[in-house]
Amino acid sequence: MLEPQGVLGFPEEAAPEAVPVNTLTGSMRLEREAEVARYRELFDAARTFALSPVDSLSVIRRRLKERRT
């Protein structure tokens, strides 16, 4: 199972963008532009569907309240 954590970018151009990926047996760091671009597209797409922090908190509170009743 691959589990990317996000795209790492740095303000200085000393280090290229990278995607750290954890696997069952270790971890790797993807640095090729095409690989990083693909993960950036996926994370950007996921961000468009994500709730705002305020809305996320509202959902969490509502779910907690439902569990208590």
C-alpha cells in the first residue's frame, strides 16, 4: 500500500519539490517532475472537494453529538 503524504516544496530552489511516499516496507521520495506534477494534480483536486476548516469542525461536532444521543 502506498501512502503519499503531500507535495513538499521549498522557497529556495536549492531542493526540488518532492513527494514522500510510505509503503509497508519502507519509504521513498519521488522527485521527477512528472511524478510530482501528477501528485500535485491529485492533491489540488482533493482540495477542491474538501470542506473549509469551519465546515469541517461543524461536521465533527454534529457527528459527536449524534453519537452521544
